Amino acid sequence: MKSSSVFMLLLIAVSIIASAEVQTKTARIGTTTVHYKIVLPKGYDPAIAYPAVLAFGGGAQTMQTVDITLERNWQNEAETRGYIVILPAAPDDILFFQGGDKIFPEFIVAMLNNYKIRDNKFHAAGYSNGGTTAFLIAASYPQYFLSITAFPGYLLRDTAANLNHLSKLCINMYVGEHDSGFLDLMRRQTEHFRELGLPVKFSIEKGQGHILSTLGGSGSARLFRNFDEAREGCSGFPTDDKGL
């Protein structure tokens, strides 16, 4: 009877390990508590190094917006493609680009210590305020990143140093054709990036406003194709202004 119970417990443990998982966690960075969620792929093995995305929510960048983008853009594809996705909320209700970025790069280092990430590099990504955050963090600490994907979003602080840092990363920018707040700004920034020879793909999503349904649900596969391409380098990325 005892051996049967032990066998059943082992079966349960194996099934938990083999299934995909979304975990809610906290990290202590200095005196700041950071709340975040993490998607682990199906069959997750902590001994294996996985490709990873550091993703950011839009709006107020709370755990509520983390949940929204987690379900819409990340969970299903991450689980099936074998990616880890980490989604932090802005600490102390301060947007990342208004001071919440104080947790970096220490938060990244903590994640690298907790999880085996392939080549110790992430793909930075996010929508709206999250896209702008992805630009900020990747441009500030490019040694930890392979690519930036903003849908939408843009580089808020286009200093010479940040632009130089971006030259090492593959850049993907998406915006809705009816997004009056972002379209012209992102188009102009893409032109500027290409004038500087930065590798950037720019897509105006037909029929879309600020929230891009074309990149949600099954459309989120496009985001992960960006990441797969970036792992092979940016050689196929445009560096001129054709098509703008």
C-alpha cells in the first residue's frame, strides 16, 4: 500500500514537471519588491538553457496589465515553442520609464541566476508603454539582449549612447495604421534608425488601432518568429528607408 502511494506521488510530480507552467513570483531588488510572472515551457527542465523573453505590459504596467499581455501575446506560443517569458510589473506603481527602471540591471541578473537562459541574453518586448520600456531597458543594458520588439513603442531617450547600443540588436517595430498617437512618431524614428544603419523591421498593421489584435492569439507566432530570426543575427533586417 505504501509503495503504491509513493508511486502515485511520483506520477503526480512527473506530470507537474512535464506540463507548462505560469508562476507568480516576487524578487527583492535592494529595498524594492518586484512582482512578476514567468511562463515556463512544456517539459521544463531547470538543467536546460532556454531562449527567453523579458516582456513588459502597457498602461500602468501593473500585474493586471501583465496578465492581459500574458494571455494575449505570450503564454501559448512560449509553452509550445520552448521559451521562458518573464513579465515584471513596474515597482511601487512607478512606470519603468519614469523611474521604475531602478530595478535594472539587478533584476536581469537575478533572473539569470534563477533560470538557465540561452547565451545569457533575452529578447526585450512589449506593447505601448511596454514597448517603450523594452527599448529603454535593452538600450541601457544591451549586453543582456538579442532583440527589441515594440508593438507599438519607441526609443524615448534617443541619446548617442543609446543609439550606439541599439546597433548591436535586431529591432522590430509594429504600429496600427489608425494609431494616431504612435504611427508618425514610429515612422520617423524608423527612418532615423535606418539613416544610422540600424537593423530595423517596421510594420504598419492594416485596420489596427493602438492594440494590435494581429499580434494576439495565433498572431503572436509572428513575435516568436522575430525572436527565432534574431537568434541567427540581423543580416535580413533592412538598414535603409525602402518601404516607408
